[in-house]
Amino acid sequence: MRTTRRVFLKSAATVAATGLVAPSIIRPAGAQGGTVRIGMVLPVTGPGADAGRFALNGAKIALEAVNKAGGVLGKPMELVTEDDQTTNPGAVLAFSKLASQPDLVAFIGSIRSTQNHAMAPDILKTGKPVAFGGTDPVLTQLGNPWLFRFRPNDSFSARVIAEYGTSTLNKKKWAIIHSTDAFGTSGAKALTEALGKSGATVALDQGYTNQSQDFTPVVLAIRQSGADVIGSYFTFENDLGIFARQLRQLGVQAPWVGSASIVNVTALKLAGPSLYNTFGVADYAEESSDAARNFGKAYRAVMKLAPDNQSSWTFDAVTVLAKAINAAGKTDPKAIREALLAIRGHEGAEGTYNFDQNGDGLHGYNVVRNDKGNIVFDKRIDFYKA
Amino acid sequence: MDLILQLLFTGIGIGAVYALVALGFVLIFRATNVVNFAQGEFSMVAAFLMVVFAVDLQWPYWLSFLIAIGGMAVLGALFNLGVYYPLRHRTYLPVIISTIGASIFLANTTLALYGPQPQVLPPVFETQGFLVGPVFLDTQYLLIIAVTAVLVAFQYWFFEHTLIGKKLQATSQDKEMAALLGIPVAGMIMLTFVYSAVLGGIAGILVAPVLFVSIQMGATIALKAFAATIIGGFGDVTGAIIGGLALGIIETFGAAYISVPYKDAFAFIVLVAFLALRPQGIFGERIAEKA
Amino acid sequence: MTGSPRPVAADPASAPAAPARRFPIGTLAYAVLAAAAIALAATTPFSGYVLNILMQAATYAIAVIGLTVVLGLCGQINLAQAAFFGIGAYAVGLGTVDLGVSFWLCLPVGLVLALLLGAVLGASTLRLGGHYLAMVTISFQQILTLVMINWIPVTHGPDGVPRIQRPGLFSDSQSYLALCVFVLAVVAYAVWRMPKTRLGRAMRAVRDNELAAGVTGIDIYRTKVMAFAIGALLAGLGGGLFAGSFTYISPDQFSFAESVVFLTMALLGGVGSPAGAVIGTGLLILIPEWLRFLKEIPGLYLAIYGLAVILIVVFMPEGIWGFLGDQVKRLRPRKPAPPRAQELTLTQDAASAAPVLEVEGLSKHFGGLKAVDEVSFTVTRGGIHALIGPNGSGKTTTLNVLSGLYTPTGGRVRLNGQDITRFAPHQRAGAGLGRTFQNIRLFRSMSALENVVIGAERPGNGIVAHDRPSLEARARAALAFVGLEARADEPVSSFSYGHQRLIEIARALAGNPVLLLLDEPAAGLNSSEKNALTALLRRMAAKGLTILIIDHDMTLVSDVASHITVLNFGRRIADGVTATVLREPAVIEAYLGQESAEGPAVGLKTDLAPA
């Protein structure tokens, strides 16, 4: 006991000393002149770690393509990543760590809206373009000129869900199920608005807390409400999976149009047959366009896995950032910003990018159907007016 | 009426899960006077072991189960040696922190080894369930309820009717006295940890087909099970079972008739009410420190 | 905490100006260090990343220091620190964003809210101990998190509160960091000095030994609620500053997981001192940052972090600061011998003719067992009264009822004519009741002197001014009276069993009690120690003190007591002047059994000469 204690203390002291002598956090990163560097904040630990892996894969594939095509400004492009631990303070620290490296010219932010909210003040201070994937509509309305969204925001997903359900499926009595987190509440709010405009009624608006172990009360409430169609915003796939199974077990057969998570790979694996014949609005659908097909091919070639929206948006972000920097002809943040805002008709994996003055690049969604576990493209609904 | 029956079944099913995890809490608490904050991680690790052997390696279910349970026994022993034993003479606080550290360690080691993807463990039975009148009975929940009942019966028999069970009881009641009587106290505590880890493991394997296998699966259940333990009283196995079932039922009905988003609050509101009105739990010993 | 010389314990009247205020070297050094830290924070050009880390560390540290108070000083677990942190943060966030109120107004509102909620939570649950308290605080934490998430019209729900306003003067991060460091320095100083204040001593006493704290006059319940409220207040303060530093808050930052992080920070650094809190906070924020290079394998660095927590708890039980402190203490030379102590004065209200203690029909039943059954006796002023009886006769139960540890089933107790039957232990102490315990109950983490100072601090002790020099002088006098003044500054754990008993007696004497209850003071003493005790008791009685003693040792009892009450099976079987009582057949029988009662009283051999 005595010796182990001493050994431990000694090694602890060594570790502490190393930390003190070489505080890597305070040392500014040396400027590497040979590459154009882009920072990326992504979850490597915590509940979002899964999504983080997909995001990184998408970005890496784009990076390779960019560099194969000659890089940016004649130099290879490089990706610098930091873990946001799936928490807000983690995201702020990760971003500010990246932002303290002056040679990073642009950033890829988070797919989570709250993390982007948390980072927003630092983004404003840093004054460099940040491509992000969070879908809370408010983010691009903050008046922060450096935020560029690479996924369609929730006002579009809600409009697409409402449009598809009321026009195509011809169902007017809705049950809305949503997570009570930022993503779920803002989605549900937008869906309620969109349904109101299209003359449908909301029979049930039911929130749930993430990581619920049981949805029986929710399913029974749907059954009792008499709704003939379900619209949903689920954040985590395991919640979605439990809900889907209990929905079918308790005999609810109403059609179900869900937000993107209903068609992602993990959800399909977890829920299996319970999700057959559901509809999802997907920002990424492999059959929706040539660009999407090409991305799918490239992704499968590298990852041996079907791609989904968590990788497609980072793919687009890296591709479009490279394009904008090349168009700007320099790495000056203002010039890159102008170049991003000028992008029109860029065919990305997620759809056609037309940036508006808020920084929203996409304005529509794909509707896809789960056909016995295969995701089949149904139609694209786009609200962009040039 | 069918609504109420359906909710009742679900409540009992969820409650049985809490009860199973609560059993592990109570055993360790009785033997060491310490709450093991890593109890939920036992469930998580066992579920992942099952995924590795039964799903990834496609080994037979029963063999995978035996390996997973064996693995849990080893983990329980290592846990005792590394996390509890060095601190056995200290107050409960450092031990709590140590078990919290262990829970962070186990969760993230699993993450590092297996990656973050949630996994599926197929249920034991092919049929998902069947309808009895208007009520749908999920076979996996039926299995959970049955196993919980069997384990409770086993535990009763073990503690009341075997010598080793009585020695365990003696140890938990008075360690010094037990030592004077020649009972190997350290061995008994080791046995408790091994058995608790196995219990937690069984709980994890049973709920895996229902709740899926993820790094976070243990933490939420454990917190609820902890609440169940308090409602039932720390001193008593029966109390833990009833506390677990009560909590499952209250939660399910609360969600159905009061609020879904506040579902998790019911457990804690009931708990606080219990502590205020009946601090000794349903069955348990006195809480307020003795004069 | 400082090495400066202690004041000469002289009579304040004879040497009014002599023990001038001690030169506060420690305080001065601290002020210089703190000023340097604030200046550094204000002027060093940090990158945004470092600023964020430092602001997070400073604000978290304030909340962790709150745990130093609750957990370190008072020994109460609180797993809701992040909830209180959140209350402060939301007060600032919602106040500045939604109501447009100044930061300087929002912050105090948050503090008051945290303080009140802390006090309420404390008041409603502190009668519970250990794990149950842990669970209630967890419940509070969970419910508050759910409210933050779901009460969307007020809290903005999970979206959180963006664009929080900093105060005008501190709108840039650099100066805001300086503000945070300043507040941290002030808070750390206050908590650093706290153990030496009356409240701080009371908290430590409660932590070390609740029963002893009660009978020395400390209101245990109030002390715990105060500790809880102060802890919550500091968490609210940290949270309010945190809201300003990141200018965005959301419910997930104030979850149970964060409370666990706070607790780990406190224990890791060392829960006994604010320095430990700062070290623990700094490390736990920095370690994950240092380990970022391991990010390629998800989870690895958090796994290492978990392992580090276990190792530190196992190998550094008092935390890092406690460990360092032990090393320093080992090197530090012994303090010079303390100054000579005064003569101990005990004022007795000799003018009053009323008996000191009147016990009437006192009963205490445990279920069907009548441990004390209708016992009555009176203790007259001055001298030593003994309460004796065989094992299980109800002596100690009687004593526990008298000092308020048990509530009586029936009967009445009057001290100095005042009915104290329904008084709590600390109220009885306030009325002038002092006691010692059979199994010694000292405050184990304190020095002998500190133990006795707490005794001197007894509420209602009018003989001494309640300022530090007077209290210490009185404590030294009491220690001198029992012969231990030379070792006053040593921790009580370094004393022998017999000496610990003397410290306990000194603690009671320092409070200048009206009546001193001694619970088997001779138990566990060897014969020379017993002789010394006998002499000590005589000297105490000679000072006019009234003593009620219970003991088995008939030699001791017959030596010192002038009056004896005998109990058997919970009932009084004899009462009167010592020599008479010891000859009563009922007493002899109770002690020696039936047969011996017929022969000469061999067993009750005493030194008492036939009167």
C-alpha cells in the first residue's frame, strides 16, 4: 500500500508538472503556411458521439475531393477538429480553442441548435464564417452575419411535413409528438403554425423528455385523440425506436410523417419493422438528385455504410466553403462571407444551395418513405423562389 | 378501463426493472452502508457483453448469457478490490465519489472500446407479445416480471435458509461481531459485490431488447432505482421491490393523467413526500440519525 | 492559520493596549496575491479560448467553495449545487434579457433566491442524514432541471437564454474575468477565515460530533440550515457570474451531472479549504482540456478522468490540498510554548437559595421498557451529587433526558428554577447545563484549545466577552485548570484517552456551567489517572461548582460525593447523604445481590470513615 501510494503520487506529480510546463492550451498555434485550415467542432464524447462520427466522415470525404481537385487557392485544405463533449460549455470551449488559432479561415459548427446558440457570441467576436447544421430557425435571425446554415431549417421541415400530410396523404387531424429539447419544441411550434395555415387541426400536441424509457401513455393519448396522422420531432433514435415499437404494439396504424431522425441509419437499425411505411422529411435522400447519388457512392466506397444527413451536411459544408474561398480568391473573412452569400444553384448532397441574406442555404426537404427498411425517395418539396 | 389496465401492465413492467436494479443497491448498501453510484453501469456493461457475443459473434444466446454473467461476476470482484476495498475504513463520502468515478470510467471505457452507436439485442422470444382482451402484453416485460419474481424468491431463500446467506446477513448487521464469530467479513463483502454486479447485469440484459443498448442506458434506470430504494427503505429487499413497482406505476399513471414532460419529476416528488411523511420508508429502518 | 504570536492572555483591564491587534501577515500576503491575480487577469492578453476556460474556472470555483462550507465545514452532502448555480444564472439571464434590468440588480436577486431556496431545502431535509439527504438534494436538482426545460414561457425552455448582458464597466471578457477573479478572491478569503469564526466553529463541531455540539450550546439545526444557505448563496453567486461570462445559458448546464462535477471538484482538491476548491476546479476543468489530444478514441479521456477520480480519492483522502497541507505541517516547526494562562474563574450564583436541579417524576419509556420510571431528586447548590446504580439501572438514560438528547415520557426538570423539560440540548446549554460523555465526544478535527473555545462560547455564558482573545484566554485558563495548558494547540487526536477526558471536562468548565453533568468520568482510566480525577473533582467543587456525577466506581463516588441518589431498574431506591445511603440494605442488595446483604458490606468498601 505504501509503495503503490508513493508510486501513484510520483506519477501524479509528473503528470501535473508536465501539464504546467507544457500548457498547450496557452500556446498559440504556429501558423502553418502550406495549407488552408478549417476548424470543426464536433461531438466525440457524450450522447452525440455517434452523430459526430458521421459528421467527420462526411467532411473527410469532401476534403479529399476538394484536395484531389486542386485544393483551395492552390493549397491543400486541412481540417482541425475539437470535441464539444455534446455539451454547451464544451462547444464554447472547443470553438474558442479553434478560434484562438489565427490561421483558421472558417469553421464548421454543430448540428445541435443549442450548441450554436452557445457559441454564437464567440462566433460574432471571432468574425469568421461558420457553417452549421442546427435547424432552429432563430439561429439565422440573430443578426449574426457569420452563421451559414447547411441544412434546411425547421420552418421548412414543418411546412413540408404539413404539406405532405394534408395534401398528399389528405389527412387533416394531427397528433404532434416532439422532444421537449430545443430541436423538438421549435419543430413542433413550426409544425403547429404550418398546419394552422393549411387548415388542418391539431388533436394532440405532446412533448416528452429525452431518454424516456416508456411511451405507453403517449401512445394511448394518440389513440384517444382520434388523430388520423402523426407528425413527429424526435431527437434521439432510442426514444424513436421505443415509441415506434409501442405505437405498433398498441395498434395505432395512422400514417406517420416524422422529422429527419425517422429515416437515419441508427433509427432504422433500432426500430426495424416498426418503422415500415412511415414517411420522413429528409434533408438528405440518396435518390433525390445526381449530387446526392454521387455523395452516396463516395460515402459507401469509403465507409461501407449507407450515408445519412449527419454526414451529408458536413460534406456540403466543406465543399461549399472551398468553393467560396476559391471564388473570393483570398482568405479574408469578409470576402468569404460575400462569396458564400453569392452562391446560387450549387447542387449539393442535401439539395440546391441558394444562400439568402440570413445565411440559410437550403429551402426545402425531401420526403422519403420506409419501404420494408429501405428508404425510398418520394418527392422533393422546395420553397425557394429566386 | 382497458386504458387503465394497459397502463398498469406497463407500470408494473417498468417497475420490475427498477426493482431489479434496486435489489443490487440494497444488497451493497446493507453490506457496506454505501450507495453504489455505478450500479447502473453494471447493467450497461452486461448488455454490451451480450451484444458482443450474441449479436456480433453470433454465439448461442444461452452461452452468451453465461459469459456475460461470468464477466459481471469478475467485474463485481474487481470493483470491490479497486473502488470499495481501499476505502472501507473511511466515511461514506469518499466511497460515493469513488463509485461516481467508477461509473464515469466504465461508461467511457465502454464508449472507447465499442463506439457510441446504440445497439439492438434481439428479445428472447420471437413473438413481441399478445393481446389479452384489449390489453397488449409485451413478452419481454412478462419475462422481466417473471425473472424479478424468481430472483426475489431466490434471494429470500438464500438469505433466510442457507448458511452463507445468514453469514451475509450477520456481516451486514454488525461487521465487528461477525468477524469475532469467525465469519470472513472481507469475503462476504466480496461476495456481495459479485452478486450485485450479476444482478445488475441480469437487469441490463433483460431490459436491453426494450430500451436498446446504449452507453447512457444504465444512468437513467439507476437514478430511478435509487429513488425506488429510498421509497422502499434501504434496509429491506421487499421494500426495494415494492418501491420499484410503486414508482413504475406512479410514473406511468402520472404521465398519462398529469404530464408527460414532467414524468421524471413524479419519482422525486413522491420521494420527497415520502421522506417528509414517512422517513423510514415503507419497511425500512430509521433514517434520522440516532440520538 | 498564521504563525504570528498569539495575544498574551492577560486581564484586559490590567493591560488594555498590550495585546494590540495581531499583525495579519496571512491576510496581507493573501491580499497581495489576490491583487496580483486580479491584475494578471485584467492585463494579460489571453486568447478567447483561455479567457473562456479561466472564466469558467473562476465562476465554478465560487460554487465549489460553497461546497467547502456545506460539506467541508458542516459535513452535509449537497448534490444540488448545480441547481443553485442555475438559479443565480437564470436570475441574471432572464433579468437582463427579458426584463432589461441591470446586471447589478439581477445578481442580488439571484443570490437571495438561491439563499432562500437553499435555506428551505435545508430546513425541510436536514433532519435526515447521509444518503437520504443526498437523495433529497438529487430530487430537488432533478425537479428544478425539469422546470427549467418545461416552463418555457418563463425560462425559454431548452432553447436557453442567449445574449445575456454583462455590466457596463465589464463588458469585454478581459475585465469581466478580472471581476470574476476579484469575487472569487473575496469569497475564498471569507471562507478561509470562516473556520475561526463562531459560526464556522459551530459548523465544524456539528460535523465532528453532533451530540457534543448540541450539549455545548450549538443549535445544530440552525447551524446546518445556515451552512446550506451559505453554500447555496455561493453557488448562486458563481452561477450569476457564469451567466455573464458565457452570455448564453441553457438547462443542460445545470443538470445533476454538473452537481456531481462540482462535488468531485470539491473532494478532489480537498473539501477542507477554499484553496482545495480552487485547485479541484482548476484541475477538473483543465484535465479534460489537456487530454484533448486523446480525442481520436471517443471516451478515452473521460475514462482516464474517471480513473483519476478513483485514484485520487483512494490515495489522497483529504484531497490534493489536504495532502499538500499534511506535508507542510510535517515540516513546520512546533509553535513556541503558549503564554501562561490565567486562573480559571467560575461564578456561582451563591445568593440564590433555590436548588440547582429539581427532577420530578421523570420517566423515559422505550416501547414497553421503562428505562427511567418516575424518578425524582433534587441537586442542591454547591458540591458533588452522585447518581449511581448497577448496570442497566437507567443512569445514563436519566442523564440523556436531563441534557435533552431524549425527550422524557413524563415528568418535569427545572434548572435554577426554570422549567427546561421541553428544551432542546443547546437551549439547556444556554440555560447553564454542561456535560461530558462516557464515551468521549470531542471535536476530532480541532485542537484542544478550539474544543474548549467552543465550550467557552456557550450562549448565556456571561463570564467572558465573546471576542476571540477573551475566549481563547478563558479556554487556556480552563485547560490550565485540568493541567493541559502546555499542549493547548495540539490536535485532540494526539492526546491519550485520559487526557481527552480532561479536555472534555475543560470544555464544559470553560462554559461556566450552572450544573455540570459528568457521565462516568472514571471509565477507562487507570488508578493514577483516577486519583488525579478525584483531586480535580474536589478542586472543581471547591470553586463552588455544582456537579452531578454518575459512575460505577464506588471509591471515587464515596470519596467526592456529598449526596447520592441510587437507581435500580429505572426506579429510585435511595437518596440522601453519602454515608447513610451506602449503608442502606436496599443499595447493598442492588449492588451485591441477595446473599451478601446479610453479611458485612465487604463489597462496598469505601474510604469513608464512620461519621
